[in-house]
Amino acid sequence: MKMHSSKTNKNCFSKLDFFGTSFTFMIDGSEKYYTKTGAFLTTLFFFFTVTMFFGFGMDLFQRKNPRVSLNREIGEYISYNISNKDFIYAYRIEDSKGLLYDDKSIAYTEVFYGFSVLVNGSWILKNYTKLLTKKCSDIEDIKDQQSYFNISLQNWYCIDFNNLTLGGFWDGNFVKGLQIRVHQCKNTTEIKCSSQEKINETFSNINNLFYSDLSMFVQPQMNNFENPIKTNLQNFYHVLNLNLNKKKIHTFKLTTMNNDIGWLQSNPQISSVFSSDSITNDFNIKDPIEQDIVHYTQIYFGNKIDTYYRSYTKIQEILAVIGGFAKFLHTILAIVYYYIGNLYKTLFLIKNISFKYEETEKVNIVDKISHKGIPVLKSLWMLKTKKCEKVEKDELAKISLFEYYRTKFCKARLKTYKNFKLYEKNFSHTMSIVNYFEFYNR
């Protein structure tokens, strides 16, 4: 079979054509030549891509390792409508064994709610009310708090915050606060006290009494998806002494969580809790008999706000990261396969495209080498030697016939190193289908 090919017009003007018409050479009905090696590399690429998706996506699926930032600010003083669901403060008098001391003939507690406003530079008392002293078990919603904090408040007193508003401070223009007083017993119409000797003995260094309270402190747990700003109750003790009037200023702040739990788009959810901000202690010397207040705690809700911003990895972020790694891996595999694929393609063409030449057509190798080295393999193909005929009968040799000629036969016939390098350039590495047909049809 004798095939002819026409030369394309490659004048200088045609090289300006950047619209050039695409040309596709089909192999087995496809525009690409597929190999098992390419399939293996594709499978390897797919495996690593899927592995990276699950590796980077675990934080997304399991909602772990969020990005967290904290913003602290001083806001305006405002009044907060407190409820027992939002806040808890428990207190009691304890003996030296840590048990509730509830003998009012020795000592007892009282709770007051105060409301003052600043008018023309002077503080005016608007409301000062004594609240009922209640056991925690008698307060509404306390069961939910006990379950949340995993604690029993059966032997504690609690402040009933329902219908109370708290906020402000003395450096603002209003203040709404609470005061919890601890009194040594003094005879009144309501309470009959024990003897002074027994009171002195109870408050002595041998059998001390303590003021104990439980207050809320925030405990950030940002890896906890359900409850990131969980609070706990911390216990503080203050020894009571008949010769001292102890004072404790306890302020609370608002802690807010701005939680973006969206998978694709932002989906912020905001929640807030009250927690302890600062505690200041002081004392004054007092008359052990005439002055009955041995300890009092002032509770204020200030203007400090802690805001936590928490956001989780979104799916588009994962795809962006995986895309970068996948592109890098794809480039590496493409470079590796470029040379392997070209070699397989060339061997496939040599094996499957056959040419017949007339017996009388003999070619002088030395003469043809001068023409850019292209007819060399054609000349070798036409040499009907016994060695070639033997090789063509071997199936394995047919598959690697191109390589056989290159290493065993052609190299021995090429006289100069320069011509051999020219052969390597045209056929071993950069052999295109056009060169292939031109080579066999000259």
C-alpha cells in the first residue's frame, strides 16, 4: 500500500492565523489514546482527591475545631430583665463542717433590692425593698438549674430573680442592685436571740461561721457544638467575725456567643449568659455588740460585654483547599504520563498501521541520512534481512519493533553520532502522527 500526504502551506503570512482550525486524529473511535497506565494514574488521582475531601472535611462533618475570636467592649448601662432561667445566685451561712447553719438566734441573712438614679449630680433613692428569703427548692424553675449544673441546692437559699431588673453602676446615671446582709442576732419583735455568750462562742476561732455563696462563671468550650459558653457555679467562703464588718462587691457581665453554624451560607445564632466579672473585698472594724452586720455582698450588673464569634469550616472552603492540592497533583501526574503516553501511542501506531513496499525498491542508507534523518527507519524497514524476518515472527518483538530497530539495528548502521541524535529527536521523543505518515510515504 502506497500512501501520499500533501504538504501544508506554511508561508509566513499564514502563521498570523491565530483562529486555526482544529484537527483531530481518531484512534479506535476516540480522540484520545487510552492506556492501563493512564487508568491507574487516574484511579490514583481520584483516590487522593476523595481522601483529601474526607480528611479536610472531618471538621465540617463533625463540627469541630471552629475559628473563634473574642471581642470585649464597654457598652451603655442598661437594665436587664433577669429570670431564674437566666441566672442563679445561692447563698447560706455555714459552720466549720461545711453544713448549713440555720439557727437564726445566732445569725441570719436578709436580701434587699435597691434602685437609685442620678438627678442633677445627686443620687435619689427610688426604691429599696426587702425581699423574701427563700429556700432554693421553693423557687420556680430551680429544677432545671440543678439539672444543668448537676448540683443539689436543697440546703441553700436563692434569690428569686423573676420580675427583677438589674443593671447600672455608680459611675453611670442609675443603679439597680442587690444586697445580701449577714446579721449577728439582736433581739427584735420577730427574733429571740441566744445569749451573748453563746453568740460569742459560735463566732469564736474554734467554731467559726462562714458566709458561702455560689455564683455563675462562664466556662468557654468552643469545641462543644451544643453548649460553647457553658457556665458553672463557683463557691466562695468568707469567715464571719464579730469585730469586723466585711464587704464584698460582686459585679457580673454579659457574655454573648455569635455562632455561625451554616454549612454553605452564614447562619448566625446568638445566645447570651450572665457570668461573674469582678470580685472586690474590704472590711471595717465594728463594735461587736452594737453593730450587728458582720458581712454584706453587693451584686451589680455592669456594662462589660464579652462577645465570642465562632464559625465553622464551610464546604466551599474545603473545595478551594482540595482544588489547590488536586491541581498540583494533576500537574505532577500529567508530566509523568506525558512521556509514557507518547511512547505507548507511538508503539500502537507502528503495530497497527502496516505498509507494503515493492521488493525492487532498495534505498541507500547513507544517501537518505542527509535528508534530515527522516527516511532512515523506512530504509531499515525495507531491508529484507533474515534477522528482521525472525524478529517479525516474534509477537513480543512486534510490539517493541520500533525499539528493536532503534537499539539493535539502526544504531549499528548510523555512521556518525550527529545523525544518530537527529534520529533520536525525530522518532524517539517527538514523533507526531504527521511525521509518521510523512516518514512512511516518502
